[in-house]
Amino acid sequence: MSFHRRELTRASLGALALFVIVALGTLAYASLGGSQRNVATVLLINLIIVVGLQIFAGNTGVLSLAHVAFAGIGAYTSALLSTPVLVKAATIPNAPFGVNQVELPVPLAMLIAVVFTTLVAAVLGLAVARLSGISATIVSLALVIVVFALLTNWKSLTGGAEAFYGIPSVKSIWWVLLGVAIALFTARLFKASRIGLRIQATREDEIAASAVGVRVVRSRYVAWVASAAVCGLGGVLLGHYLGAVSPSGFYFNLLFLTLAMLVLGGEYGVSGAVLGTVLVAVVAELTRYLGDGPTILGVRIPSLAGLSQLVQGAIIILVMIVRPAGILGDREIDGLFRRFRRREASVEAGAVLAGEDEPLSGEDDLNGRREDAAPGLADSKAHRDLALEIHNVSKHFAGLKALQDVSLEVNVGEIVGLIGPNGAGKTTLLNVISGMYTATAGEISVAGRTITHDKPHQIAQNGIARTFQNTRLFPGLSVRQNVEVAVSVAAAHRAGRARPADTLLAEFGFDELVDRKAGELPYGRQREVEMARAAALAPSFLLLDEPAAGLNDAESLELVGAVRRIRDRLGCGVLLIDHDLHFVMNICDRMYVLDAGRVIAAGTPEEIQGDPLVIQAYLGTKRVCEPEGDRRPEVPGHMDVQA
Amino acid sequence: MTDFLQQVLNGLSLGSTYALLALGLAIVFSIMGLVNFAHGELITICGYIMFGLYGLGLPWELYALVGIAGTVGAALVMERLAFRPVRHASPLTMMLTSLGLSILLAAAFETFVSPRVKAVPGPDWISTSFRVAGLRIQAEHILTIVVTVVAVLLLLLLLKKTIIGIAMRAAAEDFNAVRLMGIRANAVISAAFAISGFLAGLAAVLLLSRRGAVNPHMGMFLGINAFVANVIGGLGNLWGALAGGFALGFVEVALRAWLPTSLSGFTTGFVFLLVGLLLIIRPGGLFGQKKAERV
């Protein structure tokens, strides 16, 4: 069973478990009497809206407050379509679009309302999904206020600020439970799906996500639309349950309530959304009891208006201070099934290990540089045609000329080093190749195809993977998920070349760690996760930014072997940046030296070693090193020298 | 023409209030990355302080001073109790904390004072007006504009000439570097909150002198407007906040004056629609540079 199949099965079980718990709990409570039934039903409807909110906020990490606006749009649409013509003749006699001529059956009106809400979100999302962080929050807030203003002021359509009544009422808790089931399954399966995983990757690190080929904006857009559909459904049910809707019902009170619910349980998970909803609802019941001024033990407690919001505010603050990720964090109820899953996974991984692939971090062969390079391949004509070529690329930042007329070439199957002192422009070059920056002039092509102006995600999809100098993982995702994101992109875009994540993880020796959060691993292991993730894209070219930084001599020796094996397995070309001359000389077939934004030397390690320009760039003097027959350069091993 | 000038005057006056609020938000944001949703609540706090003192029969000017001082104190307390514990958390966590605080404060006033509007009458002279070339100029217009100009000048002086001001500007660039220079982080952040409280107090006094009443929820909308002003100008940019505040004031006054009556209810809706459109065209606001993240 593949990882995704397994994840989806587990997620379905989780959603089912949540649903059963919620349904049994609310039904039991509802059986106590009329007012309890009311509380239970409203709780369930709020749950739908909170789960809808979770789909966007939880997966993208962008706080959108627009969920109440979508609930409002859904509620009003369904209400307007299904309310009896006679009622509408009295309440909205001048309604536009002939709204007061139609009277649809409730289920049809509900369906149309959810579809309409989704369409509205689909249009708005074209713009909103492009925003991130605080701008997105503000625009979503603006949306809430605009929708409120519309509902309040478009009197001929909505009846204005007062309640629009006479909506056919649907009091049955079973309808609402059906809605809850839809919401829970949608949200949980969404989170576990490939697209959901990619969206969570954008939440963890937008730049790293685009570097593994995830389309950040499109991912967010999908989450936005799905979230709005579920929120719309919640609004629809709320309107029909209450039998009346008013604009203020979909404004700040509902917004704060649902936000407190999500935040308390934990926004990153559906289980958290459920837990938070239930807890806040319980607290709200208690405070309503107190707020009404009950008599406890003969003492009359004064009536306190606004108490429930007081509590909501306090809950949000306390959660943020004590446990910002909420009670459950990103844990799901199906995590309880994990023991079972892990056993199964380790059996599969074992099978892979026993197969043809040897683990990557194994014995090392330092002197085999020429021999284990795919023999003769690098020189053949066919491979030259596939090369990554950089022609006269320049990159200027305002006055600073970071790169000037840089030309270099990496062939498939070849490991090429790029060295140079700090500030030479090495990382800038990598950023230009991977699309993070756009070249000011010049051209970059792969296999003859120009990619100079491609976006980072396109470049990654087309087979150029990279790592980052400061290691950019998806820290909140597991090691396996980090790799799976890239595997899912490779499966879609690198036809036939994608390899299963299990195989990759086993090669890198992550057996025990696959379910650990990547951000919790020690530094060295994090770098390996990043390399595994890049390899999972099945790239034709792999760009490594200072892979040996921070490693000790033994570790960097191991790295030499690991990089060669990745090259051999994938048959890819590698462009590798490092300060560490020793390391670069050991690993590379050819190398380029960059200084002050220009290529000052190119050739085999032996040729570079004796180049006076290189020595000058590195040490700032002309006569330091007189190369003899010795293979090793006479410069210190770690060349972290700022010339 | 006179009508137009009259509206310009109104826009300047309303814009000044937004600008003072927006400046306070921007100072805090630029230093610690906090989007303070509870900033508007400072206005409510100032209002209730003045309401509480009103029965004493003292001159309005004295209430105003105490109100401003109390607002500064409230800003410092907010920072100490709510924001210091989340100072190192993500921007989302900080923003949610401030949202929680905003909800809490509004509800607290509702619960412990009254959900209803409470009168805070302005001084008698505030509604004095005189005519210049057909323009009706009110004392409140002059007061608002003069106070705003003076406040901005004082702020400039503080930021350019005092150690703490320079430290604040430096902290906006690189907080860690400032700490390495031996300046206490707490001092810089407290100073930022004190300034934001002071500016909010000024805005509150000016606003209350015009409106003459306070209610538990007035702060939230003003806070959101200040927030919007910031976003229009580019978050964290002080000049942008100032410009954004005035822009928002003018747009609001213009829409209110010239929207056909049938649409006048949509004023707020239109303002936010415009802001939404602006952000979609220029996600960084009018003056915000797109900060490229280093990779």
C-alpha cells in the first residue's frame, strides 16, 4: 500500500472516529430535553464552520477571517431561494433577479447555496490567494465587513439589518449531523491528500516549498475554495435551523466565537478543531448560565452582559501565551492508530533495504573519483545536449554587480564545484539558476530549453533541485512528509523517474526517524533530510549550497560518498558550492572559481589548484603556494577566509 | 468649491485621528512585528477614564490630560501582561493574542461598565465655529490638526535626537544588533508602547471631544481603521502610516459626502472594497517596498 493510500485510509478512519464521538456525544446531550437539543445542534453547526476555517487557516498558516462572510453568503442564498413566495412578497417585494418569484425545495436551495458560495470564493480567491501573512488577514477582514455592509444595505434583496424570517426550518439534528460528516471527512482527507501536504509545506516554508516545485498561490487557492464551501454549508444549515437570518449573525460575534474554538483546540488539525469547538461550547454554556444572573446557593449573581466574549478573549490570550499551537497542535485522533501503521511501514522499508539498493551512508571510496563517474558519459554528445548551461549571466542589485557575465556548464552525470571567497556571488548564482532571482542579463538553459524567466516551482518541476545554505526544511512536517512533498511533485512532473519515498528514506538511513518532525532532528540530520528531499524530485541537476558547512572532517568525507551515490542513482549533474577547498577538490570532476561576480578560473581540480589567480583571490597574496606534485592543495582545509 | 474645501477640512480632521492611531501601530510593528489589534481599545480605555472622572466637576482639559496619561499606562500594562510573554512567538501568535485582548477588553467594558453609550462631553469651546470665506471652521478642526502636527514633530524629534529614539529606529532595522550595543530590549519596546499609547490617547481625546460619548466597541473599529491605514501606507513604514491615515480619512469623507444617498449605507463597504483592491494590486501597500527574503 502506498504512503498516500495509507494516509488517506488512516485519515478516513480518523474522520469516522471523530464523527462517531461527536455524534454520540451530541445525540446523548440532545436527548436530555429541548434546550439541550438546541445547544447540541448549534454546537454541531458551529463545528462545521470551525472545520471550514481550519481547512484554510490550518493548512496554509494564513489567518483568514472570511469564513463568517462565506457562512453568511450561504445562509442568505439558501434562505432567499427557499422562503415561500408569499412571505417574500411581504418582506422583500422589490427583490431583484426575480428572487421573490422562486420557491425551491430546501435540499435544492441548500445545494445551490453551497455551490454559489464556492463560486464566489473561487472568484475572490484569484486575488486573495496571492497575498500572504498580514495582508491576507486584512483583506479577509475587509471581505467580512463588505459582506456585512452588503447584507445590511441591500435592503431590496436581503430585507436589511433586521432579521430575514420565514425561512423553511430544518430542525432535524440528523441533517446537521450529515453536514458535520461532510465537513469532517472533507477537512481530514484534504489535510492528508497530496495537495493538502503541499499546502502545509507552503505553510512551513514558502520559499522551500517553491523550490520543490509547489505552486504556492495555486495551493492556497485550492484550500481557500474548499474552506469556503464547507463554511457555506455551515451557514446554510444555520439559517434553516434558526428559521431566520440577520447580517449581524455573520459578523464579529460569530467570528470571535469560531476563532476561539479553533485556536483553543489547535488550528493545525481537524481533531483540534473538534476539541476546541466542544470545549468553548461547554464554557459558553456555563458563562451563559452565569451571565443570566442565576441564583447559586441562595446568592443572586448579578447579570453580566458580554461575559461569553470576555471568556473567549481570555481563552485566546491564554492559549497564545501557554500553548500557541492549541491543545492538540497538529495531532489527529488517528495518531492513535499509528503503532499499527509503523509496524507495516518498517516491514516495507525492510523489503526495500534487502533489495538491490545499498544504503547511501555506507562505506566510502575516496579515490574512486574518476572510476565511479558514469564512464565516458559526461563527454558523449547526447549528454552534452542535456547540459545545464549558463550564458553570460549578470545579476545586479541596484548598484551592486553580484554577477557579471558568468558562463558555465554542468553536464549530466558530472559533479561540478563552484568555489570562491565570501561575497563572490556563488549563492546568488544558485538563486538565479533556481529562479529565486531573475537574471539581469544572460540566459540559462537546460537541454537547450531556456529557463531564464521561469518561476522557482517550474524550474523545480523541470528537474533542477536545490538545497539551501541555511537549510530550509518544512520543520513542522515529519521527515517522511518532507520527502513525500517532493515525491508527489516528481510523480506529476518527472514522468517515470520518481522513486518511492520509502526507498529514498531507507537509502538515507532514516528508518527510525521517518515520523519525527524534521525540525526536531540534529543539524547534520536536517541537512540530510534536505538532500533527500532534493533527490526525491528526481532532478536532472542538483544544486547544493555549501553542503559541507558545519560538518566535521569525517562527516564531510561521508558526504562525498553520499553526493556521488545520489549522482549515480539519479544520473544527474551536480553543481556544488563550498568554501572548503579540500572537500571540493575531493568530490568534483571539474570546478569553477568565482571572484567578485566573475569566473576567474575553470578546470579540473589539479588545474585550479595551481592557478595563481585563484590563490590570489583566496589569500590575497601572489606567492603563497607553489604547487608541487602533491595532490592536496597547500591551503588550509577549511577555506573560510574572507579575503 | 467651498463645499469641496469644507470636505477637505473634514478629511484632514478625520485623517489626523487615523494618522495618530496608525503611527502608534506602526512604531510597535516596526520594532517587534506585532500587529496590535487591541490598539483601538486604547481609545476606549481613554474614553472610560474620562467618563469615570466626569462626575468630579473638574475642567475638561484636566480629564484629557489624565486620560492621556492613563492610556500610556494602559499601553505599558498591555505590553507587560499580554505581549511580553509572546514576544518571541510567530507573528500569527502575536496577532491572535492582540485580537484576544481586543475581544476581552471590549467585553470587559460591556460587562463591568455598561453595554450602552456613556456620555463624555467635550469642552464648551470645542464647537465654536467661525466663517472664513464661506468655510465653516470649527475649533475642533483646528485643535485636531494642530495637535497632530505638533505630535508628529515631537515624534520626529524623539526619533532623531534622543538615544532611545535612535535605538528604536535601529531596532526597526535589526533588533539583535541594538541589544548587542547594550541597550535593553525591554526599554526599547516599552518606549514604543508608551509612544503608541500617548498617540492613541491624543487621538482619543480629539475624537471624544467631537463625539462626546464612549461605548465598549468603538475602539475595535477605530483600531481596524488604523490598521487599514497602515496597510495602505505599507506596514511598519511611519511615513506610510501617516499618509495612509490621511488617505483613509479623505476617502471616507469623500464617499460619505458624494455617494448618492441610496448608497450611503455602503460607505464602510466601499472603503474596505477599495483597500482590498489596493492590496491586491500592491500587496505591499502604497509605499511599502517588497522586502525580498534572503535565501
